[in-house]
Amino acid sequence: MPSERYKRALGAVSSSDVAVVLLEISHPDMPSPARVVRDTQDLVSGGNVFVATGFDFTFPDDGSSAPRASLVVDNVGRELMSWIDASRGGRGAEVRLMVVLRATPDVIEADFRLGLERIVVDQWKVSGELGYGNLLDLP
């Protein structure tokens, strides 16, 4: 449940409280998740450092039978690429998107968890599809 402070910040025309999105990508083969924040400066939340970088998240549309979201992260630095290499392409990874206020980064205002599939890497970006496949077809 979002805090009152967060609700006021979202409803304000001009607010000093800035909401930022944290992204955590974890994988069973990796000792620690890759952590980035959509901001211009690094942020510490829950004792973890989130590295500032650009990324875009697209919500799924309601019209499809198996709605899918997408994620595109700027391919900056070696950390993300070494993570993808060490996790053998990231298959089986989980993405956690968290919304926090910059002034209170330890208070998670919104929290979403999705599976990461179909990772595509080029020299500018890392993109992937988010969701959990067709769960009804699993045994």
C-alpha cells in the first residue's frame, strides 16, 4: 500500500519528492542481483546500491490472451553484460521493479515481480520480454 507521502507527491503539481524506479534482475546461478535505478545518480535502498542508468518499461496491453510487458536497459558498463554472460543468457531470470521516493528510498511504494524471457543484446541496449509464459499449458 503506497504511503500518504507518496500519494501526495503523485498528486502534487510541483513536488520536492521525486519517485524513482529501481530494477533488480536476479538469477539462480548468480550470487547477487544486478541492480539499477532509473535516475541520474546512484541510490542506496535496503542497503543495496542501485547504479544509475536509463531503462524503459512498457506495461502489457489488456487485449492479448497472454499479456507481455517489455524492458529495455541501456547497455552501459560491463556489469550488466558480465551478469548476462555468467547467467548463461539470463534464461530463468526474475525482474523486480520497485517504486520509491528519492527522499525515502527504503520505503517500497510499489513492487512488481515478473519473469524475464527472450533477452536480446546489442551494443546500445539490453531488451527482454517480461511475463510468465502460458501457465495453463504447463503440466
